[in-house]
Amino acid sequence: MSDSWLDRIPANERQRIREKLHLSEAEYARLRETVKGPEDLEHEMDRNKLLAELKFQMESEPKLAEALRSQIQEDIRQHGLPSVLESLHLSSGLMQALEKGDFALSVQPDVNTQVDQLVVVPEGKVAEAVPVSQKFSEQYLGQFKTAA
């Protein structure tokens, strides 16, 4: 019969390994916060599915993309650029172009989290995509979901 590999190492080394594997309560609580539950995963999957459908519909039906673009342009006029878009580090020329409505819409992954999001892409500056704020993004996705 073979012994466990832990049985073959010295007692002080076994103790050190056990202590290393044992998490403090604070560390365990921090790790628990990062674990997603079934409800979180289901919500995330529904949101990703909806964003994929929206992206497909915007690419296949230009009228839908134009309607959403005009809705965002109207929200920018009513609520202001900082409340509709997440990034406040925009050049003045870029801000003016966005306020005039010189932009296209797309669904792209976030640079940091790799989570898909609705973005505004200024015309001629594809690399400078600006994410739509979470509040307005959820509002537009809700409208799309009820229309679909």
C-alpha cells in the first residue's frame, strides 16, 4: 500500500504546508465575494446574449442602428455628455463631434474586464471608442428586449 506524499515529508514541513493552505477569515470572505452564484451567471449570460443580438441587429438592420444612435444623441442633449458616456477624458474636438452626433454605435469588449458593452465610436476615430454609461446602456438594452 502506498503512503500519501504528505506522510513522507518531515513533520515541520507538513505543518508549514497546512498553514499555507489554511485561509484567514478575511481572505476567505474576500475570495467568496469574487465567486459568482447561479443568479449572477444567469444574469450575465442573458446580458451577453442580448448584446450579441443587438450587435447583429445593428449590423443587419441600419434603421435600428440609426434609431438607437438618434436616441443616444437625444439623451446627450437632454442629460449631458458626462452622464450618458463613461469617459470624461475626451478632447474638446471629440466632445463637440459627439454632441453633434458624428458617431456610430458598436458592441465591443471593455479593455480591462473583457466584458462586452455598448460603445460610441466617433467617426474617423475607431480607436477612441467611448463606453455608454451603465445606466443608459441597461435602459437601451431593456428597450431592445421589449421591442424584440
